[in-house]
Amino acid sequence: MGEISMIHVYTDGACLGNPGPGGWGAVIIEDDITTELSGKEADTTNNRMEVTAVIEALKKISEESEIIIYSDSTYVINTMVKNWKRNKNKDLWDLLDRQMVGRKVKWKWVKGHSGDPLNERADRLAHGAATSVTSQKKKDINEEEGLSEHLKEQTVDLTHINSAGEARMVNVGSKPDTEREATAKGFVRMKKETLELIKKNNFEKGDVLAVARIAGVMGAKETSRLIPLCHPISLTQVTIDFEIDDEECLISIIATARCTGKTGVEMEALNASMIAALTIYDMCKSVDRGMKIGTQLYSKTGGQSGNVHFE
């Protein structure tokens, strides 16, 4: 069996604020090979980073190796050598204990910032990692601020807001009348038992889907009275169809609105599908108050923006 070489490990931790952004660093010397490790955390303490550096270094070393760990942390050295009480950071000490099982490890304290090149290197790794946390935070803040400014710039392009940031109804008087159509797809997800009652028409209030269909049509016609800046539209047709998915315990609502006019009917289709979904909920809530509902625009045709389809 070949001679087991001694591995020398230098570890260090750093924290900007304590608690605050932190980093750890480790330098592993095995024969003529030097390995450097580092890591960071957004909110931590110096002591946690000191212990983490040792844990992460041991993870990279085989259990059969003999190791000397050098640290300028009296917290680490005295806890491991003099059995200081572990009143804090128990989670990390437990991790370190598991890494220590079956290992031959010696612990040596080195004075920090005393000119030891490997200790200084571990220190630079730790501080570099900690500093990178604050740099990333500044970058994130700058990106968020940039996004906010971008959104401010885009506000004037929202058709229902004027240059002063005030709500307004868009003037569509100059637009030509064109054929327009929009379809929204809503859903109601429910218990299996609830769906069976609907299919069998066993609700005291009556035929759930028949009532929901009429409610959806009424909802489309009332859109401009419910949504403040929507134009009153002369609808030429509103259809409400249902698809039942037994496996998913789901009723899909397909609402289509049509008109020949100066503005689109997306809101009418959306309102129709949602009112139909709410009606299903209202008629079935006595047996299933946990039903989930929702809707989205599926497609629209006509107008200046042309034809659009969403999945």
C-alpha cells in the first residue's frame, strides 16, 4: 500500500456587516496540486462562513486522507480542539461532524493577516465572494430601477392613459367599421361528485349549464357597464359552449363575441366566459365551495392589430 500523503487545507470566512452578505474560501494543497474553493451567502455571519469553509473543503477530500486544517478562527479551532460549547450554528456543526467521521484531521490556528501566503489567499477568496454578493445586489437594484424607468416611458403608450397619466376613454371615431371576433376560454375545476351532479342535472336550482350559457350572453352585453373604459358595442352574436373533461374534473367555457364596429370585442368575450364560470360556481357552491375558476383570451380577429391567437 502506498504512503498516504498529508493534505494541507487553509480556510477562512468573511462577512460584510455580520450579519450581512458573506463568503468563504478554502485552499487545498495535495502534493503539488493546489485547489481553490469559494462560495457566498446573501445573509449570514462570519462564524457561519468560517465553519462552512471547512465543511466544503472536506467534501472535496477523500476520507482516507490525512489532513491538517489551518484557520485563523478561534471559533472553529477551539470548538474542535477544546470542545467549546456549540450554542449557535448547530446545523453547521452537525454537518461538520458528519464530514469528520472516519477522518484523521489535525487542527492548527494561524494568526490572521500575519503574512502567511496561503491564509491570505483563503482570506481573499472569502472576501471576494462576500463582495460579489453586494455587487450582484447592486446589479439587481439597477436592473429593477432600469425596468421601472422603462415602464414609465412605456406608460404613454397605454391607450387608456394620457400623457399626464390620467385615465381616458380612447376616441375611436376615426376608425373604420370592420368585422371583429374574439374568443375567450374559461374553466371551472371541481370535485368529481360535483361534475357528476351537473351532468345528471341533479341541482335544485336547475340546469347548471343552460343557466350559465344565458348568463354568459348577458355578461357580454353588460361589459361596457362593468368595465369603466370599455365602449358600448352593438354585438352581432355571442355564443357560449361547454366542454366537459371527466379525467380533469373540469368544465371548459368557450365564449365567442362578434360585431361589426370600430373597436374589438375581446373584453366582451372575456366577460362572457367569466360570468358563465361564476354562474356555475354560484349554482354548485352548496356542494363544492372549493371550485377554481379562470379565463384567458384565446383568439381575436379584425381591427388594426390583425389576427392574434393564444395557446
